[in-house]
Amino acid sequence: MKFRPGRVPPLPTAVPTTVASPCISVCRIDPATGFCEGCLRTLEEIAGWGTLPDEGKRSILAALEIRRASSTQRTS
């Protein structure tokens, strides 16, 4: 698609990915932690997921493992 003066260029599309979202459709932000009660992501991480490259998504997934382990230790 060629850009023509006076036309609005298309919005960027989501980055093709092979990394699945950790969303489990339990979407509530815990006000004490700022994490989603379902997937443990922050609002910023959730909002940016669709446009992140796989490397960024893997970085978030690694952080989620740490958060999950930390929350398990607190409840034990």
C-alpha cells in the first residue's frame, strides 16, 4: 500500500508471534500488587503484549515465573 498525501497511514499491526499469551481470562487487577489476578501481568504488560517481539514476551513470561514463585511463598 503506497502512502498518498492527505491520507492517514495505516496503524501498525500486531507483531507475528510464536509465544502464547499467559491470559487465562481472569482479568482483575489486584490494587495491592498492581498485578492481574489471573496472569500476574501489569496493565502495561497486558496492553503492550500484542506489539511486543517474542523476546519481549519471553522476558515477561520469565518475570511471571518469579512473581508466581514469590506469591506461592507468601501463601505457604
